[in-house]
Amino acid sequence: MMGLADIPVTLTIKAPNQRVDDIAVECMLGWTVRKLKQHLESVYPNSPSEDEQKLIYSGKLMDDHLTLKRNIETA
């Protein structure tokens, strides 16, 4: 049986300056925000480092150590 952490999700990543087109990223709800940042470093244009990335969901800065599921629940 698949747990919630194993559920795939598609996130739309937007650049704050709109110099880069929005991209859809496939990931799992069980990923931490840090893991998502590591993934974005390899797939996002300009390869931003983890430290340069600020991920926001519903106007709230996402915590690196929490899972995507947890960040979404508390937004």
C-alpha cells in the first residue's frame, strides 16, 4: 500500500523576477524542501544553489527540514 509520502505531485516553480519561464517539477510529498532544492539545482535554468533558493507556498517560506506534505499542511 502506498503511503502519503509516496504520492507523486507536480509543482509549478516560478521565478520571482519572471526572467525564467515557469517549470513543472515532479516530486514526492515525502521529499524534504532541502531535497527539492537539490533537485532544482540540477533541473532549473541557471542551476541556483540550495542557499540561493527561497521556496514559498501560499505566501509562507517553506522550512528546509520539513517534508513538502508538512509544509503544505501548515500553509
